Amino acid sequence: MDMYWVMHSSKRSPKALVRDQPGRYVMWHIKDMDKITRDYTELGNGSINYAEVLPDPAESGLEFYYLEQGGNFAHSPMRSAADSAAYFVKHLQKRL
């Protein structure tokens, strides 16, 4: 499940998709959406409240997750990737 595109294009949350089809979403693709341009941004800088929308990993069937920065950087590609990873570790990893 690409969390960015679910939130960008759907009226349904990742939690709702998992509730409807438990066990189906074994891979999660996690990136954030800029609040104005809706392009990619570092985790924690955008409009997606992952603390609220992340589904239950066991119910989802989660086996793998991927963090992506994309091509839109607040700083440099490496710093932006590091900032996203640090945000994930501090705020979201404990949920998985």
C-alpha cells in the first residue's frame, strides 16, 4: 500500500482499507505530502498524520515497509532522507 497515494487520491484512510481487506497489505510505502503543493516532502513536514492513519500492522499482514523521500528536498537528498528516517524512528517505529 502506498500511503501517500491512498491519502492523495482517496476518501478512505489506510486503516479503512485494511479493515475491509485484512492480511492483504504486506508492504507499506511511506512518504509525506507537502501541505501546499501536495508533492513529496520529508516525513513530519507534510499533511499526512501517520500517527493517526497507520493501520494495525498485524491486521494488515505487514512484512515490509519502505520510506521514500522522492525528488522534492527541503535540503539535500541525503539530509532529507536522514530527516525522514529520524522522524520515523522517533514517532512511528514503535507502532510497528
